Amino acid sequence: MIELFKGTTPIRFMKYSKPATWLSAFLIIASIATLSINRINWGLDFTGGTLIEVGFDQPAVLPDVRETLEQASFEGAVVQHFGSSHEVLIRIAPREGVKGVVIGQEVLAALQSADYGNVDMRRIEFVGPNVGAELAEDGGLAIIIALICIMIYVSARFEWRLAAGAVMALAHDIIITLGVFSLFQLEFDLTVLAALLAVVGYSLNDTIVVFDRIRENFRLMSTSTPDQVVDHSITQTLNRTMITSGTTIFVLVSLFVVGGALIHGFSTALLIGIFVGTYSSIYVASATAVKLGVNRLHMIPEVIEKEGADQDALM
């Protein structure tokens, strides 16, 4: 097994839990503040807009198509291949007082005036903002239900103090990720929503690994304090955490660099979530459980005495 960190001396993570708590509180308050002021820059999946499918005689180069549309005053248009390299799907944000048919004609004229050969309109559709509002509501509801189910699962598998820490860590990760998107006005579309749900799963997996070791060490280290047990457990899982996070970050950076503009939001959300999730599994989930008073007695399963166990066995 690859080991990035060798040695058996536990790292004193809980020694810095108080400043880490203040840091997390500051980041959450700042994220909520920027969400209240800047709001979220909703993508076309949520705001609605015009959907246009065009066909090209020759393979379409997407960066060139985006540049042509920007020069025609269609900034922020989402351009992607649809089926083949000769077919392109274009999504345009809604314009007040302008019908979708007119927008489609202007887009087609801009493409036909450029050096793309023959360009023809395949279809044009208008997605209303009501559909977008429903998507936003359903997405938020999905995250809330996921957090509730996670709390029930962790409470049943471990203990309610650990469950509270896990849910606080997940909420911490989601709020900070949304705060970064709001602060820099990054576009929030369905791929970003999918990334947020993936962050929940990734962060939970990392937290469960730490909790498993905490439960085991509470039973083995009978004379140690909760802080010492948590420090020892996190140190033991540190190699696994760093290798998993490192390989995941390597893949996400590759996606961000060469994956194209369409998945920039997805890879950005996951990159933020991986960094914040790794931090929160130590200084939010585990630290919260310690602050709530988790101890060895909570980790020992209750022995249920069977009826008649105190009687002599029949010969």
C-alpha cells in the first residue's frame, strides 16, 4: 500500500479545532452573506431561454461558433455538439420583449454570414422560466432529503452525535461551495447541481471512513480521551484520505483544462467540494462529535440479557 505519511505518532488535529471552528463559522457567514447580496447566477436550465439546433455541412468548431455568437451580441450562449460534429445545439438566454423565433432567425443569420458553409435550422424551442423554477425547487429538495436520510443512516450505524457532525459537515460543504459560485458569479446549471450531490456523496464517504476508525479506537483505547482517540483515528486514515483526494483532484483538473466549457462548472464545483469536504471531515464532522460529548460508552453496543440467562443449564 502506498504511504504518503509514515510513523505512528498521532497528529494533534483537535488541538486546532477551536480556530478551525471560527474559520468555518466565518466562511459560512460570508457564504450566506454573498448568497443574500449577489444571489446565484442561474444558468439557462433554471432561467429558461431559446433552444436552437442547427446543422453544418462541415464539422463545427465550437470555440469558433461561440466567438461568432458573441460578436453578434449573444454573450453567454451555451454551445455543444448534438449527435455528431455536424450538429450543434445552442441555448440563448431569454430577451425581454423578443420572441424565440426572432432570436433563432438572428442566430441563423449570424452563423450563415460567417465562413461555415451551408448552415440550416433543424428545430427551435422555447423553455419557459417556470420549468427552471421547478428544477431549482426539486434540486434543493433533493439535497435536503439526502441530508435527512444520511442523518438517519449514520445515527443507526454509529451514534447520533456522529450523525449530527456528519450532517453539519455536509451542510458546511454545500453552503461554502454555493458561496464561491455566488461570489464569483459562476453559472449554476444542472451539471453544477449534479456536482453538489456528488460532493455530498464524496464527503460522506470520507467521513464514514474516519467514523469507522473512531468507533474501533474508542473500544481499543480505553484510557484515552476523546481528543486523543479522534487524533489517532484521523492520523491512521490520513494516507487513504490524501491518496483518494489527490487522485480525484488530478482527474478533475484534467476535466477542467481539456473537458471544455460545458463542464467547467461541474469540475469547479467538485474541486471546491473535494478541498472543503476533506477539511470538514476532520474539523467539522469529527470536531462536532467531540464537542457534543461523544465518548467510549457511546461506542460500546448495549448488551441485552436474554431471558433465563441467570439460570443453570438443564442437564
